[in-house]
Amino acid sequence: DTAITTRIFGPRYDLHGGGLDLIFPHHEAEIAQAESATGAAPLVNYWMHWGLLNLHGEKMSKSVGNTSSLAGAIDAFGPEVLRFFYLNAHYRSPLEFDEATSLPEANEAYARLARPAGRLQELLDRDGIDRPGLDLTEERARAAEDLVEQLDRTLANDFASREAIALLFGWSRTLADDLDGLARWSGAALEQLAAPYRWGEEVLGLFVRAPTPPDGALAGAVATAIAARQRARARGDFAEADRIRAELAAAGISLEDGSAGTRWTTGGT
């Protein structure tokens, strides 16, 4: 790593990431090698060491064989739910990855978070920024602006994405109680109310597309069945694994096993 980074980035660069388990000896060795060879210090201005991704309480590892398919999770829940799942924890905290429990829970939570954003966008797409209606009070308009500033500060504080998600949830709760009433606002007012979600889209990559629950329940159920099938195969119970596959097939769901994990499709798509 030291030879590669010093050649490409030079003797010093801004950001280096890696798992918490790589601090010693791997990254300390990088520092010692590079700073001794070049005489420039520090090698890196900012280190970002992230928590381990666990599956059933154990660190995911190719050597252990307890990995889960990223492609399968994206197929089941969509990229935004997966992004939300990761962002809803501080990057230095360990995270339990489980397609049977934690991802369905994230899917439901993200649907609640994004529902007001979707309603605002629906009204703006239908009528445009010039739609007539009421304007926001100065107090409420200021609240939206202040929230965006708060969101910026959370990421400036050691990339506290979980705090940012909590702030967005607070905003969604204020709007969710009156989703139908959002239609009374003018286009300009809707844009002001949407400002925190625009921040979420531009900075976090959320709210780019509508969440997918009514399919969320199906995705969660299929993920649960796939996880149960994987456990059955791992313990050598192939009859149970075949039973689960046949049960899904009877419901119109096809499974495809591959090196990246198990993917599923419906209706031959």
C-alpha cells in the first residue's frame, strides 16, 4: 500500500480509510514506512476507521465464509434502503447485517422517512414551482433553513450521519401528520419544505427515487426465506433448502444461486 499511495498521491494526502481492525499493525506500518522514506509528515491528514460489518454477531469475512450478497440485498430492497441502513449508524460503530431482520426493518423505517418527501415531490411534479397556494410563515420557513444548517454541522462533526438521519426523521414527523394538507401550500412553500430532503439527496444520496413498500413486505418475506434456506444448506439440510425453494417457486419467485449470493426474480423477470 505504501508504495502505491506514495507513487499516486505523493508523500502526503488528505484521507485514508479502513476497518478498525487495520489500525495496528497495518496502518501504523504504513505511516512508519512512508514517513521514514519520504521525510514528510504526517502521511495522512484524516484517518477514517469504520466499524466492522457483522453477520449473526460475527465479523463478515471471506475466509470464514459468512458473507452475504450485496447484489441480492440491492435486488431485494433497493440501493437507497441499503444506503440508509449504512448511514443510520456512525461509521465507527459495528453494524449487524441481516437480510432477514435488520434490512426489512431498515426498509420500513426508510419508507416512513421518505413518505413526506415523496408527497412533496409528487405535488411539485404535478403542478410545478408556480402552483398557487399558501406561503409558509416566516417561522416555518426559517425552521427549514435552520435544519439544513444543522444537517451540515452534523457531518462536519466526524461525519455523524446517524444524527443527520435523526434530524430528517424529526422533520418527516412534523409533515407526516398532515400529508393531505400539504396540497394547500404554494410551489415556493413546497420547495422550502422540501429543502431538508434536497440536502439528503445531494449529500447522502437519499430520496432520489420513491421507496418501494408496497413491495417492501414481499422483499422482506423473500429475504427471510432466502436466509432460512442459506442456513439450511450450511448445516447440510438440503431437503429443507429444496422445500423452501419449491415454496417460493410456487409463489412465482425464482432463485438463482451464484458466486455473489442468491438473487431472486418474480414472474420470470
